[in-house]
Amino acid sequence: DSGVTQTPKHLITATGQRVTLRCSPRSGDLSVYWYQQSLDQGLQFLIHYYNGEERAKGNILERFSAQQFPDLHSELNLSSLELGDSALYFCASSVGSRDRNEQFFGPGTRLTVL
Amino acid sequence: AQSVTQLGSHVSVSEGALVLLRCNYSSSVPPYLFWYVQYPNQGLQLLLKYTTGATLVKGINGFEAEFKKSETSFHLTKPSAHMSDAAEYFCAVSHTGRRALTFGSGTRLQVQP
């Protein structure tokens, strides 16, 4: 158990809908990262937050957004869902924003878009 | 830009045999290198990491990796495979100024009895 929690574990929805994925980092961790794992794209970085502020963006679609709240939990919002958005979404946390800090991964949310 | 190449999407070894999973990276600045393992229906668990210092890095579960700058490689090895090592393994890179991980495509390790 990494100490990172993600809810829900599974999510099934229809095209065009909007969903919210939630992540609680390890106690004391200020950085939260979101990654997408799909069969065709592999593991891709989406976005990084540090202590409530956006720090970096990766291959995140404009239909996707995220935020980190004062209690440090983070939410990833996916809207106008398409079949291709079906994937495993992981969040990871680390102590700070230092580059060397290892990232601890949550169990993931499996999103299925029908 | 940085990238990671993992040679061999599937590797099969016999129980007790040497495990060798290959990883090559491309980075214009000194890299930080990681190996993660993913068991079915689970998240990623860090096996080991190289940041600076000793180039031979020991990790959990008997795994180790050696950073070879001249070869831009960070291959993962284990002297004797166990059935419990069957999983998918990911090599990843980051560096100063880019904290997010860039992952390779993964290698699925199968261990035969």
C-alpha cells in the first residue's frame, strides 16, 4: 500500500459525459501528478500540481482539467468523453517539487467509456 | 526532449534463471532513472532509482540496475527469477526541470516453472 488513494476504482460512462476522478496523496506529500495508461499510448504524464499550484502540463487534452485543493487532494475532470478516453488513470504523489523525489502511485481508476 | 526505449515487450525466463530487462534513455541533461513494477490490477511500485553517485543501484526484491552513461543504458537485472517476479516492468526518466516521469513502453516478464 503506497498510501495514495484514488476513487472510484472503476467508472463506466457514456460518450459525451463528464466524470471526476479523485486522488488523496500520502500524508505530507505536496506534489500530485496525474498519468494516463492506455494500450495504444502507454503511460503518459498529464499534469503536475504542487501545493495547490499547477506546475507542469504534459499531454493533457483541453477537455481535461485538474485542480489541487487546500487539503492537498486533487481531482481530475474529464469532459465530453470519447471512446478513446478509456484508460487507467493514476495519480502519484511525492514529498516536494524536487526532481529526485520518488513518486508513489495510487491503485488507479479504470475508466470505461461506452 | 527525453525518451525511454525498452527492448523486448515480452521476456520469458525459467525460475532460477537470470533476469535481464533492457532500458535505454535519451536525455540532453543528466537523467534521473527509475524502474517501476506493475502487478495485475495494481498501481506502480518503485523498484529502484538512480539520481547521482554510485552507478550500481540495488533495489527491492533482489533487483539491481547499473547506470552506464556511455551506453545511455539502465538495464535491470536479478540473478535468480522467482515466480512472484512475473509482472510488467517500466523504466522511466526525469531530470532537473522536468519532474514528471517519462516512461518506456514496458516489458512483461513471464517466469516459467
